[in-house]
Amino acid sequence: MAYSGMNVAKFETRSHDSPDEVRTPDKSRIEIARLTGATLGRFNFEPGWKWSECIKPVVKTDSCQVAHVGHVVSGALTSE
């Protein structure tokens, strides 16, 4: 998947305290805030979370089909 870059036309701020959308797949809470030209997600995964068990059944793909930039605040995110 090629990365085409991102152009920022204006500075915006949002809080995940009032997200536009909340998704709750198994052992997950995903809070989504939409900005002009970007979507921000705050992910909270419970112990035992695995892509293959918690997300794959929902999205029906072997891996995520979207490019991400991420920052882990607490814990660790590893590949299976």
C-alpha cells in the first residue's frame, strides 16, 4: 500500500472525551474523532486482546487494510 502523504489546511483540535463514534468489538473500545482530512482513533484493548480473535471476525480480512500511525501510552502492542 503506497502512502500518499497528508496535507493539513488548518489547525484543529478534538477531544476523545466526546467522540464522533464508539466501536466496541470483543475486548476493545475504539473512540473515533473526525477532523478535516483525518480520522483519529483512541484504542483501548483489554488483556488477552488479539487481532485474529477480536477484530478479524468483524472486518473479515487477515490484517488491517488501513495505514496507521500509532503511539502506545501504556502496555505493549506486539505482533502474534
